[in-house]
Amino acid sequence: MRIGEIARRSGVSARALRYYEEQALLVPGRSPGGQREYTEDAVQRVRAIQQLYAAGLPSRRIAELLPCMDTDTTTDHQRAMLRAERDRIRAQIDELTATLARLDELVDAADRRGP
């Protein structure tokens, strides 16, 4: 599929797809005319990249971890990175949960006081 199609199906811009290519996160094939061509698997890969970005991982870290998804195997170093990222995200979730609880308390108190 061409870049416009994968952009539409994955929900990212063509510009983002080009950036992923620059960062070696996504490697499209090329048509005889030089146009990018993507496989069906690329849609899921782009979605995974988006999730990792949304979780705060930089492109360098994503590039190090993508081979885990491609081969279903990991090195000791990759497993350590995966654990570190999981722990970092878990800590963020805990902080957000505490913030949510505090906001709930403030809303409840405001509701009890009225306008």
C-alpha cells in the first residue's frame, strides 16, 4: 500500500511515517518508480510505535525495542530496557491515579459547598 493509505489506516500523518523511516522505525519497500510501499504488517507496527511514543519513549529507545516485536526474542539488555520502561510507566500511572483521587476530592468538596 502507498503512504496515503497506511496514513489513513493507521491514523498518523504521512509526515510522521516519513519521520519513522528517518529514525529506522519503519522500513518501507520501494516501487520501481521510487514510491514507498508498505505491507499490511506495517499498519500494526505504526500503531505500536504510536503507543510507545504516547507512553513517553523516545525514538532511540523504540528503535532498540522494536526487534523484540519482530522476532519474539530478546537479549538481556532488551529485557532490562523493557522492565525499566514498564516500571517507569507504572510509576506514572500511580502518580496519575493519586492526582485523580485528589481531583475527585476537590470536586466532591466543591459540590458539597455548591455554587
